[in-house]
Amino acid sequence: MQKKRILFVAEAVTLAHVARPMVLAQALDPTHYDVYFACDPRFNDLFSDAAPPQRDIHSISCQRFMHALAQGKPLYDAATLSEYVTEDLELLNQISPDLVVGDFRLSLAISAPLTATPYATISNAYWSPYATRRFPVPELPLTRALGVGAAQALFTATRAAAFALHTIPLNKVRRAHGLPSLGWNLPRLYTWADYTLYADVPELIQTRDLPQTHQYLGPILWSPDIATPQWWSELPVDRPVIYVTLGSSGRSDLLPAIVEALARMPVTAILATAGRFEFERVPDNIFVAPYLPGDQSVKRAKLVICNGGSPTTQQALTHGVPVLGVPSNLDQHLNMEAIQDYGAGRLLRSEHTTSSAVYGLASDLLAQESYATAAARLAQTFSRYNAPEHFARFVARIL
């Protein structure tokens, strides 16, 4: 029997959008599938030789993406999306896949229909148009000017119009290619595909009236295959360990306040900077490296401090470790709101992050057993999901 061709297309604006499809690509049996992976090469050094053959494509820079998020502006303009579509079409016509799988490659909502290619997108359930959630105001110029309370009221009143503004570029390019508009609903646009796959569990991120073409895979866990630093085996064992990472999309300028707080606590902190910050001096109870293996780090930790995004929080909660999330963008806020509501962590807004705030919340998270208990319940829930296996069964079923 001829092997089916599966093309993965990752939008490398954050590491998570590359790591998730990479994990799923490696889950497919090579005796049944020819797997292709298309991505901007900027994160290549973090993936092993076992990664599938890669086709280089262009993604906007991480800095441009983060700047648009911080300003509350549309992430892509029509010209950029048109360029993406051109690259996508070249890929799809060369490979002729039986299925294309994207992670935040919004242009696939144009190129996949144009080539009649079945399209599956990986997303988080809190972006689903069927999700039961509220929209907190993220860190924006608005919050800094008005304060969070007044900014939330204004954000709530104008959110529908603001979200509609974000849909204009993609709908414009769809119409230019003879495709109908996807409407003004931003969550629908972010999750639109023939099949929508959620890297979440319904026990944490709830939805209503979910179509059959939408399904939960469970957390898609990934950790870089890197050596541990020299100090790894020398960590003190008489104090709780706190793992700190703000990843590729957190505010690295908050690290000094976090370090100042942890220096005053009876803990050992292990900190991964993602190569985005250098300390002139590090307190004796804090150990720093550019990157750390996240899976091993959370196993040693009693608490994880991160940007609140789903990859690190899911890694922590998989091992029953509560989370202190410091979100700035809306994606991180949506994820941390759900975790805080569940009782498995606390949310500290990035614009409110001071040394004293971190000290108080981190101390509370370590002292109050209820957080660890809730995190342990989620760990049990997560253990019932195996995202790579669910994905492999999904592919076999639809093909």
C-alpha cells in the first residue's frame, strides 16, 4: 500500500508553535506515512537528529510578533499573509500531501482550500469559539495608561470590534483568492480548519456544543534534548526547588524582580533565561543556565514560575507541580485564568510584578497544600491523555 503523505507547517513566532507539531510528527509510524516538516529554521538547534526532514519557509520575526501582541495590533498584515500563501502553495503543490497539519500558520486557511488539501490545525481550547471563558484584558498600552480596572471595562466594551479588526487581513487575502470571508469572530479564525485539534483537556478548558471535527488531544509535551549544566548534580537538597523560566515569549525584563524575591526565600531556584537575559551577579541560592531540560526541571520542583503559557504550565501540572504564572499577552492570560480558577496556581499580571508580589505569592503557593492537591488532580487527568497516540489514531481514522 502506498504510504500517505503528511505535511506539518509550523509558524515559528514562538517555540511552542514549532515544538507541538514536531512532537506529533515524530508520533507517526514511518512505515505508514511519509512525513514532511516545514518551518523557519530559527529553532533548529533545539531539535534532535530524529526530527523529520525539514523544508525551510519564512515566518515573521519573534520580535515583530511580540511587538504586535504588546501593542494589541493585528499580528499579520495582508501583504505578509499573501507571501505566506505563495510559500504554502509551492509546498503543497510540490509534496501533494494527503493531510496538512498547521500550528498557527493562519495562511493555511487559504492555501489548503485552494489545493483541496485536508487541513488540521493545532490550537488551544481557550481560543475555541465554543469555549466557556471570559476575556481578561492583557498587558497593553491601555492598561498602563488607565489602570487594569478601567482598561478591563473598556476592553470588554470594545473587544468584539477589536477582534473584528484582527480578522480583516486574512479575510482580505481569502477574498483575493476567491474564497469567502470567515467572518469577524477572531477565535473562529484562529481555529478554522477541516479538523481542529486542541492541545488541552476538557476538565481544565471547557467547551460547549463542540462539533465532531473538533477534538481534544491532551497536552503536547516537549523538552529540549540538552545536557544539564555542571551545577545540576550539586543542587542543595534541604530546601524546596523553584523552577523559573519565562520562555521565548515572556517578559525577560521581569527576571531581576523574580530573582530578588527568590533570593530572600529559603529555597533553591533553577532559572533558564532562554538566552534573553544576562545577570551581572546571581544570589547564592539561584542557579542559572540559558536552557534547561524542562521535563527534568519540573520533576525536581515544588513550584514553577513561568510566563503562564500552556507549554510550561502543562509540563508542570503533568507532574503535579503548582504554577505561578506571569502573563502579559492574551493567550497566556486565558491559560492562567483557567489554572487559577481550578486552584492549581496563581496569576500575577506582568505589570504588577514586583519583588514583594512574587515573594508573597510564591510563599503562599509553597505553604498552602491546596495548590499542590489541585495540581495533583490535574496530573491524574493529564495521565489519561496521550496526545501523540490520540493524534496517530486521528490521522489513521480520517485517511
